[in-house]
Amino acid sequence: MSGTLVLAGGGKMGGALLGGWLGKGMAAAEIVVVEPDGDTASAIREKHGVDVVEAVGGLDADLKPETVVFAVKPQSMDDVAPAYGGYAGPETVFLSIAAGKTIAYFEAKLGPQAAIVRAMPNMPAAVGRGITVAAANGQVTTEQKSRCDGLLRAVGDVVWIDDEGLMDAVTAVSGSGPAYVFLLAECLAEAGHEAGLPAELSDRLARATVAGAGELLHRSSDPAAQLRANVASPGGTTAAALEVLMGGDGWQALMTKAVAAAAKRSRELAG
């Protein structure tokens, strides 16, 4: 992960990546963050000790970054990406984590000579347990792909794909997926409260249950269906609940609709 890196955007995901890089031994002196929000910029300087500038124009005129990471919201990318066009060329690889923004989009903004990796990490990257799916254009060298792989692997697992068309579904499943899990914890806590538990106790039980089940899923080699079956005794309490959750209008139908809606929005964000 050596070499000068410019991180455009120091928000939640950009900050998670930054923390992962530094935690894996990348030197703060190798990183410059471009962050226009003053409060966010100050927090980054104080927490991580890296240089932060307000805009691209604040970067050293002689800077030749090996990697530029786009970690801004996709809705802001039209204003951000073109400013980095001067770095497009064989010496620099652009790594984008913006949902929906395609490789073709960045080639149009930066030029056909730009080496581009499109990636979709997820929020568990903040605790080193993320998963990222990535795709590269033909300008990306083996060395640049390896460099991007190292940057992404600093915060979790990495899967490379050749078919960029899969990225909308990837975004809907793993990119947005943590929010679905957090919603599950919310709903479980509220249901427990409705069943008579004190709100604080119900929230504690729901959080611990979701977190513990996730860790069991992580450690076990059994498929999720088998782990589910292990909990549910025939005719028992869990089976009664699953009969509701697995009904025709239950979780599978809802999740299928939710993922389809997220994938559709990802395609719309392509611009």
C-alpha cells in the first residue's frame, strides 16, 4: 500500500477506509485527504494526523499520486471527478467507491486513458469486517490492481469480478445490506417492547442477538439455512415465528423487492 494517495472525501466510508489503511501500517505522510467540510477536515487531522486540504487546488502542484480514491456521494461526483482529470495517465489509478457510478462514467469525466477501478465496499469496513466487490477497466495494470486490492483488503474481504453489470445487484445486497440488518435489530427490539419487555432490555437483547447470530454465521461453515434449522425445533416457539416470517408475504418477498429497489436506484445513479 505504499505510494502517495489522495482520498477525495473524508465522510463515513472514506474515514473507515482511512482508518483501515493507517491501522495496517500505511504512513500518514503518504496520504492527503481532500475534504471541503471544515468540521470533518478538523476531525480527520486530529484523529489521524494526515494532511487535509479543502479542494483539489490545495494539493501540491508537483504531486503525482499513485492512487486517487473517490469516496464522495454519487450525487456530488459530477462536481468532483473532472477536477482530477489532470492526474489521468499510466502513473495513477482511480479507485471509486461511489454507488452507481460506472467505469464508463469515469472514463467520460477523466478521459479514456484513465485507469479506473470501480468498487463497492460496505459499512462493516469501519471495524475491519467489510466486504468489497471490485471491477477494473483495461487501463489498470496488474500492479495497480494489486495496489487497489491491498487498500480494500485493509478493511475486509475483496472479490474481483469481470462483469461490471453485476455491480448494481452487489450494491443492493452487500453495499446496502448492513442497513437491512440494523433495521432487523430495530424491528426486533420494537416487537419485544410490544410483547411487554422494557424498552432498554428489549433493545439490549435485540442488539446482542443480531450481533451474536452474525458472528456465529461468520464462524460456521454451515449454510444459513442449516443454522436457522438448528434453532427451530418442530412445533416449538421458533417454528411458530418462522411460519409467519417465511410466509408468502414474509421476509423473502420483502427482501426480494427491497434488493430490486436498491439495484434500480443504483442504475439510476449511473448518470
